[in-house]
Amino acid sequence: MLISPHFCSNFLKTVMETNADFPSRLRALMEAFNLSMNQLSKEIDTPVGSLAGYLNDGREPKLSFFQKLLDRFQNVNPDWLS
């Protein structure tokens, strides 16, 4: 999968922020791979409503959600993601 052209500026900026929260990191990951919420939902078999909750409502994802993300994005460091 190709990474979007502004991957470096936005993704790396988020990575470097020590106080970046999970929703910011998830957004950065989605942007880096040019995925909408609907696309990510289908790729990791997670309801869109759950993704919206993680991104917008401060819901805490379950361990199974992290596993799905790590299975899909195998080059992502689990420590950075969580």
C-alpha cells in the first residue's frame, strides 16, 4: 500500500509528540495509509461506531482492537500505538 505524500510531516510530527493520545495516533495511522473510517472499519472488521467512539468520544479500545490494528499494520510499533 502506498503512503500518502504528506506522511512524513503529519505522521512523524504526531510520533514525535510525547503527549500524543491514542485518537491522535489512530488518526495519524489512518492518514498515513489514506484510509477513511469506513475503509479502516472494513479492513480490520470493526464497526464504524466503535472507531468513532475511539476517535471522538474517548472510548478505550479493547485489546482485541489493538490486535486487529497490529495484524493489519505489521510495521507499526505496538508501544507507539497504545
